Amino acid sequence: MASDRMDGKAEGGDPRFEILIVGMNGDLRGKQLPSGAEGKVWAGEIRLPTSTQSLDIWGDDNDDITGLSLTIGDPDGMVVADRRSLAPMPWAPDGSMQVLATMHEFDGSPSFMDPRAILASVVERYRVRGLTPVVATELEFYVMSGGWRETGRPSPPESLTYRGEPNGFQLYDMSAVDALDGYLKTLRAYAKAQGLPADATTAEFGPGQFEVNLLHRPDALAAADDCLYLKRIAEQAARRHGLKSTCMAKPYSDHAGSGLHVHASVIDSQGRNILDAKGGEPTRLKSVTAGLLDTMRAAQLIFAPFANSYRRFQPGSFAPVDLTWGSGHRGTAIRIPDKDGPAARIEHRVAGADANPYLLLAAILGGMLLGLDSELDPGEETTPAHTPADTTRLTHDFLSAVETFRASPFIADIFGARYQALYGDTKRKEALAHLRTVSDFDYRTYLPRL
């Protein structure tokens, strides 16, 4: 890190061009080209193995369970760039650019494995109804000391500790913002350079935990692109300052987890918000809420895609554990910040920061569609004084979420049966590996006593 400039500007050197596809876990893979060679990108000449999008969290193609790699010859697919996502890379030499792409088969059809294509197919269902989803994301993440590779453990930046211990809760604490002003200044500069619609940045509960809000977009695919780019920006800015950022849902046992909240509304062809309880159908907002609650258990594996994700769901935290809804209630799974006027919308509060934003939005918009196509009842509202007695709980178990996902007709409809099988089988392997691993907790707790 010693050679990195702390002002956030890149060192000199030759510019480069990166074409990127999104993997199952929201990871970016692709090719780096020298500047001037991007003509091949726009001509559609870039190829990558289609199995690139079937890789698990360890980077294994799992050909033995998917049959999508060497079994079929590990064929290439066409990497089709989306010009709308073209953006500079301010951490790289001047003139460097990146672009997101969608994997296509050679017959021109999008790959069933591509998360951007999956979200685009859900958005198309709205388009044929004359509707447009309007979406915004709020991303929480931790910034930590850069020495994590040596220690094998996360620790807060030194500026947020006293004698090695965190200074305490930092919610909305401007001294925490000031302590990492250089990092946050770089993050904002990168976001501005890329044209991201970044709004407020706030300090959250945990030491080194921050939230960045992105403004609403009447383009769900662009909103997911924004979120993915923000994750990359957070990491690149951290590297510039000798730090590490992470979107792990629960990096610390004794500190708050990180969420990825989604705000969503729907407009018609005249630009009217159809969830507006005054100007539209008064029951529609509740019906959409019901659609989300009815599909939440089936889609929990999308909202919580890793074993660590389930450590975030703890009673008494801001991560919801029940299938509840409420008006302005931050302890519910679905919050209604506004029900009247153009700002009427739902806030989906279940997903962790580790969620793949494309799959996340596909699941949420799919659930909302159920409420748009049918009149559904979300049940009793949760208030600070009242929680319905028959409330259903989210699962706290990774493997249970996998099996529910694999058996769901809703998931098959929204994601396609082939992707349901691929995602479910891959996550089942991860869940079983987690169950088979004897942890430090097991040794500390049981070995001395049993």
C-alpha cells in the first residue's frame, strides 16, 4: 500500500478497459484489455466460458453436481456489454474504463445463469403491464484495518479505537465520520466520477460501519448496477487508504450486522405512483406488501445467501426475524415509509449487504408482482405496542433456507427452474460444508466440558 496515493487519485500508467460480468455471488469476473482494444467489446467479440457464472463462493465450477463445465466441454458464451453501465475507474490510470455485460448464448439469447438477465426478465413483466418499478438501495458495510490478512480476524481502523478497543456505538456519530474523513472523501470522489446517484453517508452502529444511500431510479437494472459499483468503490477506496471494506453480513460477533435495504414503488405509463393510497387504489400497497411476505421464506436464500448471513438474524436487532409489516416501523420485514403521494413505497429490510443486488431485486419485484396481479391481505400490522400472535418466522438455518428455495414454485417462476436448481444445489454444497466444519466455538465450549 505504500505506493498508493492517499488523495484517491490513481498513479500514472497506461489506461485499461475492463469488461465485467456478474457471478452468482455478486462477484465480478471478466477481462482486462489495453486501452484502444475496446473496439472488440463493442463488436461483441469478447468470449468467456459460460460456466464462469456457475462458480461457487470458492470459485469451483462444481461440474460434478451441475454438469455445466467440462461435462459439456466448458463452452464459451458471448459477453454483450451494456453501454449504459460504461464508467471510469478513478482508482486506475487516467482514461481507464469499465463496463458491465450480460452473458449470451451464441443463438443470441441471454444465458439462464446471468443475474442481470434474470432481473431484466422480471422488469419485462412489468413493461408488458405498462408499469415501471422505481428502486433505490441503501448499502451498509464495514471499513476495517488493513492487517486482516495477517491476523485472520477483522478489527476496526485504529482511528476508531482506544487501546485497541472500539470507542463504542457510533450511530450518526460525526466524530466517526471525521476519523475516516480521508477514506469517505475518496469514496465520494469515486462515486462522483462514476456518476452514481449517491445521497447521504452515515455512520452506523458498529465500529467502522457506514451506510451509503443511492437515489431512486425508474430502472431496476441500473439501480442494481449502481449498488454493485458502490460495493466496488467502497473496496477500492479502502485499498487506497490501506484499509479493507467488507459486505459480510456479520463480520463481528458482538456488533451489528450489515443490511442492504431496498425501497420500491411502481409507476404507470403516465408516471403516476400506483401505490399511492390517496391517488390510486387504496388496497394496492397492502396487496404488494402481502405478496412480499408470502414469498419471503421461499426467497430467503437470495436475501441471505451464505452461512454467515444467518448470524445477522437476531431477536432485538434491526435485522427482522419475523414476517411482519408496519408503517414506519424499523423492526419489521416490510416497512411502509410513506403511503400517500408520489413517495408512497415499501422498504424491504431483510437482505444482508452480502446479497447479489440483481437477484435481490428480481426476488422483491417478483413478490410485488403477486400483489399487483391479485388482491392479497398482509394480515395485521405490527406496531410498537402490538405484534400479531400468529406471526411466521424467517429461518435461522442456512440449509433449511436452501431446501425451501429449491422446492418453491415461486422461485421456479421468477428465476427459472434451471437457475433454481443450479443456485439451490450450489448453495446446498456450501451449507453442508459449513455443517461439517467444527468451529472454534465448538472447541472452546465443548472440548473442555465433554
